Amino acid sequence: MTSLRHTLWAVGPGATAEVFQWSPRQPPGLALSLDPGDVLMPSPLNPGDRMLFANFLLDLAEAATQLAERLDGEDR
């Protein structure tokens, strides 16, 4: 992270993450319902940009898994 531009959201008890298809003519996106607040990360419309987005999602998944494992280890 190279700057301090960020947004903070608290995650509530009803928070969910899912693949969201809002239109059959558009590629799916990632929907985060944070309870309260929502974030939608749509897939790029340009097929050439989708690999970059896919790589970001894989990085996000890896970082989320590492954080979850670290937090889970605090309770033991």
C-alpha cells in the first residue's frame, strides 16, 4: 500500500460475500454486504482486463485466508 487513501467499514453480524450477477449481459462481480454498507466490485467489461482483475481477486483471497488464519489462531 503506497498511500493512506482508504475507507473503513465495520463488519456486522449479517455480513456476506458473494458472486453477484446483476445482468445476463454483464460479467459477474463480487458483492460484499458488510451490514451495514455494501461494496460491489464489478468485473471489467473489457475481456482483456479480466485477467488483471482475476489476479487481484486471487491476491485478495490469499490475503483474506492469511488474515482469517491469524485471527483464528488468536482464540486458541
